[in-house]
Amino acid sequence: MRRACLIVAVFVCVLVSPAVAQRQADRLIRQTWTIDGVERTALVAAPSGLVPAGGSPLVLIFHGHGGTAAHSSRTFAVHTHWPEAVVIYGQGLPTPGRISDPTGQKPGWQHAVGDQGDRDLKYVDAMLTWARSRFTIDAKRVYAGGHSNGGTMTYVLWVGRGDVFAAVAPSASVFRRDLMPTAKPKPALIIVGDKDALVPVPAQRLSLASTLGLNQASRTGEPWSGPYAKLHRSAIGADVVAYVHPGDHTMPPDAGAMMARFFKER
């Protein structure tokens, strides 16, 4: 028993080591762009692993309403799970929320194509152009993920920049019914909390079912990772992983690792 306890203690120490956390933070650089006269920023993690022959994968991550790029770099931490990738954590602008913050005091993202003058689609275009000029990017391995309002932004990219992204990973959000008819099938990891009190769970489940239909994916999932993530195989190569966990609106702590694994496999 003493030996087992020692092993656990060492493992926990590694997980919370300030030195490890500092090394992760040191990998991030702040990048700025001026778009339509407005300064936009993001945190960027350059590849720290061996870059594949075809170039680095590129992952864009979008925080929830009221969030920050710094916080999403810690909670998603995709760059720690996929060191070969270029990972950009976007920073939103003050945006009226659909659930709270109706006057738009907190940072967020546009809710649909054409909303807010497409300021965030232009922002993504600037990030993509910059990343391609700064790094060798594999054009076939560009991905996007986000939580809550960031998940909504991920769906907006599915529609508005569908030819750019190879796969997407929205969490705690809904694929709007007015957006989906113009979407093309695409591999997706979809995260749903069964106790979500902010985004109605029935709406999220309906959105998931509609996405399975769009992607011509099996309604019956098979084990993929852990007890809650199921793989729904697609007849046209647009597989869907449904990660329906027993938690609330909060993004589960393993979501970033799940996203990295899902993207790696696509």
C-alpha cells in the first residue's frame, strides 16, 4: 500500500508542477493583426516536436463567451497534447451573448455567417495567412475547435470556411438550423454535457443527430475513448465522435486531449 501511495503522489506532482506549467506558457507568443482598423490578438504555440515531412498541422481554438485566449490555452492545452502542431488560441471581441451579456460587454464570437460584419471570419483569414507565411503548414491538416460560443464559431467556420478545415470539434454548442443546410459533410468531434443548464441538452442532442445525418454516419456508436466517447463511422469518410459526458456546461478536463487525438486520426 505504501508503494502505491508513493506512485500516486509522484504522478500528481508531475501534473501540477509549476515548472511544467511555466514551460507550456513559455511556448506561447502573442501575435497581433489589424483588421478593418481593429487590433486583433491571439496566442500562438509553435511546433516543439518533429515537423512532419508534409508540414505542420494547424489548429485554431476559440474560447467561450467571456473567456480569454490565455484561459483556453490552459484548459484546452492542445499544444501540449500535439507538440508537432501549430496551435493558435484566438481572442474574441466584445460581443452580445445569446444567453447572457445582451449588451456585449464580454469577449466572444459572431454567431452566424454575416453576423458582426463577418469580423471573426476575417480574423480567421488573417490568422491562416499569417500561419502559412510563418510556418510550413500542411494544407490538408487544418482544424478548428471551441467551447460554448467558441463552439458556435467552430460551426460558423464549418459553413463559412468549410473548404479550409479538415475536421472540427465544437463543445457545448448547437449547429444552428439556418446554418446546417449549407454545410458540407466533415469529420467532427462533438462534446455534450448531459447536465448542461445553459445550452439546452435536447437542442444539443438534436444538433448531434442532425450532424450524424449530414455526415451519413451510423446512428450506433462504438467505443472510441473512455466510457463516454463513441465513434460513429461514416459511409463517406466524415466520421463523428460523440462525447456525451455526465457533466454540466463546463468543458471536461480531457476535452483538449480528445480533440488532439481526433484531429491526429483525420
